[in-house]
Amino acid sequence: MEKKFSFSDQPLKTKIIYGAVIAILCFSAVIVGLVAANRKPDDTPDPTPPVEEGQTPSPDETPKDEQPPKEEALTFSMPVSGEIMTAHSLSVPVYSETLGEWRFHTGVDIATEASAPVYASAKGTISKIFNDPMLGTTVEITHKGGIVTQYANLNPTLAEGISEGKEVASGAILGVVGDTAISEVGSEAHLHFGIKVNGASVNPMDYIEEKKDNSGII
């Protein structure tokens, strides 16, 4: 009859080897269990959407309905209908019949009818209303880009609601042409119109895209 295996019948050396093997297996099982317990599943979603076969990924684009509104382009129109009677001149003095002397001209004089309506040349904010010693009742409008338009020789009574700090649209009526400019009182009825860019006088006609006033009259 075949004799069954009995651990107790094994010599001491064999018992030690078996015991060492069992101990190693138990220790390995414990290590594997600890590693598996400490390992966190990577459940962070992949931010990159899958790309279908044959499709080229494109950069993110903001939906059309979320695009910021485009800023309206700033354009200038003639503030009053009429012809230029005195041009802008910073290099060659212009003779003033009223003062009887030669002076540089920091704007353009637009001949028109007395009491003709004066329009804001472009959208902006009325930054200053004052009585200039030489140019009379004056309204200044500040626009974006460091541009300031100046309307002088106005009647002292301005249009209703025209005041410093008021935002005005292009074509808003500021007032009417007057005769308050002491330096130009000897001239026919006109509007003195000037433009400054960052404080420097420029030729207003370089900024007028269409040679007509805000009423559409050329």
C-alpha cells in the first residue's frame, strides 16, 4: 500500500524549506493587497474628445452666438452743410480781416447760413462747453482714440440737453451757427470746426470720409 505524504514525517531541513516558502507567499500576498488598496483608479475624464477616423481636429472656437459684438468703426461727417471758406493751416499763416493780422488757423471755417443747425461729427462724449475769447461759444466732443472735435462760433443757446458729460450720437444737434467768434466777426456766417488728435491740431478734412453733413446734404 502506497504511503501518504505526511509533513510531520519530513526531516527538519525539509520542514524549514516548506515553512520559508509559505512565509514568502503570505508576505507577497500582503504586499500585493496593500498596493492594490492604495492604487486609485484614474477616473479623470480625458479632456480631448475622440477624433473620428479621417477627421482632422480643429482648435476650439467660440460659438457664433457668444462672439463679442464688433465695435462700431468711428467715422466723421461734416458738422454743417456749406463750403470751406478758410482752410486748416499750421505752416502758412492765414490773414484775418477782422484782426488785420496773419494767424495760423487750427480748424476749418465752413460758410453756411446764420442759425444753421450744427451736428455732432461722430459719436462721443461732450467733454467741454466754454466761451473761447477768440472763437466764441465752443463745444468739444471727445471720441475714442484720443480724438477731440471742436465746434466754435455757436449761438450761446445750445440745443436742449446738450451739457458736459452727455454722450451724443453722430448727427446729434448741438446748436446753431452764431456770431460769437470775436476773431472772425467780420466774416460771413460760418462754423469753425477743428479736430485734435492726442492734443495736436490736425486737418479736419483728412478725417471726413464723405464730404456731406449728417443730414445727408453735400
